[in-house]
Amino acid sequence: MTAPRPNMTGSPGYAQTMPCEPDSSGRARHLVDTALNTWSLGHLIEDAVLVTGELVSNAVRHSGSSVIVVTVSLPTPERVRVSVSDSSIDPPALRVTGREEESGRGLILVHEVADCWGSEFQHAGKVVWAELLIGECA
């Protein structure tokens, strides 16, 4: 695991490499909480840490990666982006789950809480990201 590091170029942000294991969800939520407090965006913490936890949990459960990279950034003055990179090339997919199922609702929660989300393929896997609006919608 590496220490959080600020982006060296581009938009403000922090990234941290973590083991692809369930305990990393708490570390990832802490990273996002700290970044949002640093940027005086405390009103987004609850939604952002929920989204972060779900993205990390999906990577842990489905990617087969040994490490993930969690990033929180301000790609525009209006948006916060949380992303999780892993080595899998399998795209994320919303699942329809029955009421009796105890799991499988992670991306449904992300879809409901985030203003937008998606994924991008990279040379060594994929990034799944979600964005939250900083201000009120018009």
C-alpha cells in the first residue's frame, strides 16, 4: 500500500494504491473523506464515501486484481470524481436482484446516488468512476 499522493498535473486530486481486499474499502472511504474535508466539501462526504465503498467492494469481489488504485479528484469546478482502477477487463454491469438476495446492489446504489458514473478501459484493466455535483442542480 502506498501513501496518498496528490496529482502532479491536471485537476486537483489524490490517489492511493491499495491491496484488492475487503479492508481497503475503509481506507478508500477515509481517503475520500479527507480529500473532501480538505476541499471544504463536507456536504458531499456521505454520498461520496457510500459510492467509494461500493466501487471498491465491486473491484474486490469481481476483478481478481492484486491491487486497486482509488482516486478522488476535482475534474471541473462543479464535480467531484471518485474512481477505482483494477486489472480486470470485464466491464461493470448493473444487475437486477431479487428481494431475497443479500448482495448485488452496489452499482444500483452508485447509479442512484451519483450524478453520473461509467467505466473506461486502460492498457492494464479498467477504471470505474462516479461523479457528484458540488452545487445544487438547476
